[in-house]
Amino acid sequence: YRDLLTAIGATKSGELTYDGSLLDYQMSFVLYKGYGLYIPYEADNKTLRNDGVLFTARAGSSVQSMGAGTVAAVGECAYLGKYVVIDHGYGLRTWYTSLDTVDVKAGDAVEKNGKLVTTGTGGISPNGTMLVMVTVDDIPVTPYVFWEGARMFAK
């Protein structure tokens, strides 16, 4: 997983598209487990630190880009399941994991609110959830301060 962060971090889009806020998924999905909490990972019978935010998401739910950017990577691994990474410039990236269908490919430009994927299953996320991560210079960070209105919890 750390190797994956480093490898994807080595690719830079050069575009500075971050506009000061990221789409807050609490407007569309229910927060299931917050950043930094631990998650049981049944595939390895371990408990792992959640480097993102888990949202309750029915399989097949449409997911929009949290901000404009360039698709830095599309792939699949045991820890994340199918994933898409968007580079917003300034070292800021958003990661969308546990996916079913992916409507973008590496190098594509995406708009804020543009459809990227549909949710599925796989990786560390329990069935019925979607893991979203934010990284800055390839280090996972709490996403709450980047969300529109910087709200930590839903109203």
C-alpha cells in the first residue's frame, strides 16, 4: 500500500486545479467510519488504520469528482479494491476506492462534480461502503478541512 502511494505520487500532472474546497460527500452519502479509526480487514485477519473516510454507499451508486483535476491512476489492489486517483495540483490528490465501474482513464481531465465511477465492493472497505482518501505530497491526511464549508459532521 505504501509502495502504491509512492509510485502514484511519482506521476505529476503539473495542472493546478484545486479551487480551495473539495466536494463534501456527506451531502450524498452517510459517513460510516471517520479518518484515523481502525477497520477490521478480514482478508488478512488484521485491524488496519483507516487512512480515509468510509461512506455508506449502495453498490452501483454514482460518485462524482471532489474537485477538478487530472486522473493520475486507475488500478486495483487487495487493500483498496478498484481505485481511481485524481491529481488536483499543489500535491493534493483524492482517492476513490472499492469501485465497480470506472468511467475515466489515466490522463483524463475531470471537472468538479463530474462522474468518475460507480461504487462496488472490495479492498479494506466492508460491503456497502466506499473508502475516500485525500493525500498531500503522498501522505494521507484528514479530508474534513478540505470539504466545502469545512464541516466535520453532517447537519
